[in-house]
Amino acid sequence: MTATFGTTEGPRRRRSLDTIGVLETPAEERYDRITRLARLTFDVMLSTITLVDHERAWIKSIAGGERSESPLDDSFCAHTLLADSPVVVSDVTLDERFAELPAVTGTLGIRFYAGFPVHDRHGIAIGTLCLYDSRPRILDDAGLAVMADLTAWVEAELVAPAVPERTLRLNGGPVPHSAPDIPGYDTAVFCHSARGDAVGALYDHQRQGDVHAFAVADLVGTGTGGARFMATAKEVLQAQNRSLASGGLARPGTLADVLTALNDRLLDGLSSNTSFMTGFFGWADPVTGTIRYVDAGHGLGVVVRADGTAEPLRTIDLALGVTDDWRWTEQQVVLEPGDDLVCFNRGLVTLLGGLRHAVPAIAQLVEDADDPRRVVNLVRRLAAEGLPTDVTVLAVRRTAA
């Protein structure tokens, strides 16, 4: 097995990984959110995204453990790449390929393994998305389908750095650049396109009676239906928000129902597309300061309290357009006078040097600025001086009780 990997496929994989530029890179939230969701969905001990070159298996992302690498001979993933198809073993102690591996005989005590090959855009298997558990497990057809969808998401993220995201003009018209006018709040928004006339991110705001609905979202991947994907998303989101506001949903509705309907529409109309959408979707009650929200695999919202502490609004939910077998979760946060909410896209994360640096950097931007308009102006300055990337940011501060 080692000779086959080392002499034939190893150099090709290494060239692909070098082109993508992902080996030996720090942890990234866009991959970590996938392994977290996989571990949560299947209730397993570990989930990993592992990249394989000609002699080692290197963990890019892990939920439930620490990032590491291992010789190819000691890895489960070598067999998955050799097969170039999913490998699911209910009890690895009964499989001669795995029974003597250190992760099985050692302190980890692995018993269950499910590995799905991850391919580059040329179809070369360069890594795996894996599940591990310390007890024997069975992965049914529904589980196999969800893992296939999550693997496609990993592949889309790997392609994204090498292939620029499509430029989009939403609904045939420009993205709104004006911030909502809300008594008792200061608001500002900035939408920047690196390519001039359109952006690869969605920003939307609607007033529904006394409540304000808003969204900041990103296109992930480079599917051929990208523009239609985002245009459809905006149209359906607005229609579902109106239904929620008017009580037109079949039962007492929540934002989770809005996202489920949006996901169904995207999957139904774009089943052959390889794009997904992550997003922060909120409903804000300006009287109470309560923001109900659903974060669909986005993880790019931060509340900065009046005392300067920053609270990242983490996600536990999948992106849209991945699978029809998911139920989104409505959460809420309350803004007190002096608190700020900042929602942004991956472009701003890139400008700020990655998610690890983005949250403290945004907290510092809020502290340095007197109001959201100055926060946005600082971001605008960064975008003008920074990398050629699409940037969207919405900043809101509650000014009065």
C-alpha cells in the first residue's frame, strides 16, 4: 500500500495541495465549523479533515482533539484514499486493515471509523472527512447522505482560495448599501466588491412592522448556478420573512422555519449546483433590544458589550444548500444600551488575518470608533488598502433604552 501511494499518487496529491496552499496552515473556522457539525450530528468522539501527501496524513481540522500528523502507514485515511470511495467500518478491531493501528491499540481506543475522500477540482483525492468513535457504530443511508454533503462542502472550501468567487448582481439590481433607520440605534453598512459592479455576498434588510429583518451571507464554492443561487436566496428569504411577520406560516413560525423553507427552495432549484450559502439571519426588536437569529454555518457575528468584552455568536448549524435533513436552531441575544452587534462576511476575516484575529480586531475597531459609521469607515479603509476580496459588514449600536 505504501509503495502505491508513494510512487504514483503521492506526488500528484502534493502538487495539488501545494497549489491550493493549505498544508501547514493554521486552523481556520471555515473548516472547523464542518468538523464541529459532523461531530455534533453523529455524536462521535472525533471528526477530522485530514490532508494526505506522499508520506503522511496531516490534520487540517479536528473536533474533539488536537491537530497532529501521522505516518501514512499509521493512518486510517490511507485506505480511504486508496479505495477513492467511502470506507465505513462498524468495528475496526475486526478489520485486519485497521486492527493494529496505534489509534486502535493505544489510549484512543478507536472502534468505529467512517472516512469519505475529499477531491480537488481535478478529481484527485487529496484528503478525507472522517468520523471516529470509541464504540462500534452503524452509519445508515441517511447518515451516508449527510456525510457526502459535508464532504462536498469541504471540497468547495478547498477550491475557494484557488478560484475567485463569482461576482454577482442580486435580483438583477444592486445590493442595498443604506443602513436601516431605527430609533434608538445607530447603524451602518458597507458592501465592497473587489471587481467593481457586484459582490459575492448578500446583505438584505426589511422592515416587517415594528421588527427589522436582516441578513449577511456568503456564497461558498464556484458552482455554475452561483448568480441564480444568490438571487433565489434573496427572493425566497424576503417572501418567507413576510410570511413569518404576517402569521402566514402553517404553524406558529420561527426563523428556523424561514431557513428550512429557504433551504428547500435552494436544493429544489439548484440540486446540481456545487455552491452553498452560509449566513447570519436576524430579526431585531428595537424596543427590547432582543435579536432572534439563525446562524447557518456562518459564525461571523460578534456582540461587543459597552464594557469592551466581545462575544462571538458561534454557529452550531449547517450552511444552506447542503442537505434537506437538517433543522436550524433559533437563538437570541439582547443588546443593552452601549452594546454593538457587528455581522460580516469571510472577506473581512481575510483582511483581518483569519478568524482567530478577527474577533479581537473587531472589538478594537468598535472601541476605537465612536459609532458604527466610524467602524464601517475603518473597514472601508482596510478594504481599499487590503486584498482583492469582497467585503460586507453591518454594524449596529443600541444608543438608548
